[in-house]
Amino acid sequence: MPSLSTDIVVNQLSIKEECKPVVKYSEWVPIIVPVPKKYGKVRMCVDYRDLNKASPKDNFLLPHIDTLVDNMAGYSLLTFMDGFSEYN
């Protein structure tokens, strides 16, 4: 990097030669998959399936748009604050 000193950027760890590095990936880290494209370019794709499995499930379902529209019957004005904060 031209603007940073290599003393700051480069970090060297002293590792014993007889020790092998341990590779363990967390279950919530998404997997980056390079996909080759035509003409030699590479597209970087992210696989979020493991992240979705590791994240907690939400027991509260989002309302359907039909329900929201039906609940607006009789009202003449819906403000952004009403829609964002679910005020009646």
C-alpha cells in the first residue's frame, strides 16, 4: 500500500515449525464462492445458507399487504410515522 507503512500493515506471528495451523470456520460466516464467467472474469458470490441456518428464527410473522390495506379502511391519511411505527 503506497500510503501506509509496512510496519503498521504487516503483522508477523512467530509460529513453531512443528505446529500445524488450526482451520475452523464459524457456522455463521457466509461462504464466498468465486464463479468463473465467460471471457475469463470471475464473479464473487456469497452463500448465505449456513448463515440462515445459524440465525435464530423469528416467531412473529410480518403482516400481509392485504391485511394492512383492509385495516386502513375508513382512514383518510396514512403518514410515514404511522406506517413505520404501526400507530393506529
